Amino acid sequence: MTALARFSTFDRFELMDDQVYQLTMTLVWDVGKKRSGWIVRGQPGEQFDLSVPWWLTWLQSRHDRKMLPAAWLHDRLLKDGFDRTFAAGEFRRACRARGVSAQRAWCAWLGVLIWTAFK
């Protein structure tokens, strides 16, 4: 069994190009609540990004290391076929787990909902 880093302090991802990142270590998230028994597991090599419209990059960096694991989770849930609203909710929870303030996490949640509605 390989050692797993805590989600709240996970920093094992690398930039692949301008804004696409890749996990370099297994990342685990408990869906719904801690120790829920419903786990999403990211494997090394999984790619993701923190999608931010170019006109909002002054407000939110595409390279915000606090939000990158939350972006991975959001992308992964969408790839697995989950509803955008559900994925956005877990994105907000993941942001909070990473130490993002409640206000910023709610704003990011709203932005994710709006942004993914037009994709």
C-alpha cells in the first residue's frame, strides 16, 4: 500500500503546459463528508485544469495551488458522468478543505456553476 497525502495539504501535481496539470501521486477525496465511505481516487498521470476565463484571471489565478486539487475533483466528477451541480458542490467542499475562505469558496462555486453551464 502506498502512502497517501492528506487532501488538505496535497501538493503533488505538476504543470504540463500553459494551464494543464497532472497528478504525480494518488489523491483521495471523501464525497459528501469525511469518512463517508464514498471515495474518489485520482491516480498519477490524471490531467486537469483550473478553468478560469481569461477576463477573470486578474481575480482568480489558473495556478492557485489551494484550488488545484478541488479543480481535479470537479473535472474527475464530470468525467465520471456526475451532474454539474453536484460536481460544483464537491468543488466548494474541497476548496474549504484546502483552507479557502467560506466567502471565496462560495464565489468560486457560483463561478463554476455559471462557467460550466455555458460549456
